[in-house]
Amino acid sequence: MRPNEKSPDHHVACGAATEGFAAASASLAVVGRYWWNMQMRLLIATGMMRLFRAQWWLFIVVGFALLAFVFPLGVAFVVSAFCAGPMNPKAESDYLVPLKRDDIAASVDATVEQSAGLGDPDLSDVLEAVTSAASLHHIGFLRALGRDVDDAEFAAAALGALDGTLQAHKAKVPNPDMQAMGVAFIASQLKDLGRMEKFDPERTADLALTAMSSEALEGIRIEAGRFSYGMEGLWSGAMRTGPAAV
């Protein structure tokens, strides 16, 4: 059965399952990092942290020892280590990590800057033009829908508009960088169109994840992409041949 032939209930169920899984994963990561910090503070309190700061591989020894002799604690330690790993724990900060990604905005900006050609002015100009055009296409698509959309639909339409505009410009962006551009674009559109007064990294990340992965939002992503691609074709034709051709 094709996606567009599935029942509305199917789309709603799949969308809810995806969002629920994403929320559960995010919650587990926060709990894991909390447990990791508790273990690090225990090492600090007992004076053992200086050994781990000098020899990071002691964490591996402890992990294997706990798995071998106290299996439940070993599993909890390994899970907490995996949760803390993406937050880049450092010896100089006693391996303590923040519970949430408060630096998402800076990380996204850095990745988008990297995707803009690492200083290549030509590619950077192209991507700047793409995002500006995609912003207009996104607004045009929302108006063409003729109805109010929730934040998840808003974000999905933003991703579709960005993707369609990129395709029209034949701009090649690696997939990880494309994801970062999508998050940054969603945040920009939310703020510019008055849906988010102050940048909220956690909310933006959740919306982006839902917009990228929800099957229930696949239709609006595709339609926004087609709309943007078509509008770029009209604009480029008008610029080449003048208003008479349109």
C-alpha cells in the first residue's frame, strides 16, 4: 500500500508513535546524563576523580568490572556513559555534562557555516539566496493552504520549502549539513513569523525531528517541496526572459 493510500488513522498512529519514541529517547538521555553526573560527583567526593582525570581509560575498566560483577549497575553505567558521550565530557570539568543541549543554536550555526563551503564565497552566496527564497516560498505555501497549521506542520512545510528550493538551484548539500540547515531554517521561520518570541533550542529540535521523521507529515513536506520547486522555475524563467514570458 502506498503512503497516500493509507487511512488517516494510520497516519495519525504512525505520527504519534514516532513522536512518542522521540520523546522517550530524549527523556532517557536526560536521565542517563543525570545518573552520569551523580557518579562523577561521587568520584569527586571520594577523591578518586584525580585518578580518572589523569587516566581516562579507567572508566573502561570500571565499566567492564561492573558488568562482570554487578551487572545491573554495569548496564546503568554503560547507558549513562553513552548518554553523556554526545555532550563531550572533559577532564578539566571533572567529566560533568549539562543535562540538555543549551548550545544547539551555536552548534547549528557552526554546521550551517561549514556546509556553506568552508569559506567558499560562491557557494555561500548560493545558499544564502536559497534560504531567502525558501523563506518566501514557505510563506506562500502556507497562504496557499488556506488554513491554520500547527507547529509540526509549519516545520514540515519549512523543510519541504527548503528542500524544493535547493533542488531547483541544484545545490548539493551533504545530508548531515542538510539536517543542520533544516533545523536552523525552522528556527528562523518560527521567529520571523511570530511563532516563537525567544529561541528555544529544545522545542526547535523536537519540531525538526518530528518534521523530518513523521510519516503523517510526509504529504505536507512533499507538497511544500513541489510548490517551492515550481515557484523557483517561474522566477528563474521571468529573470531570463522578462515579464512577457510569464
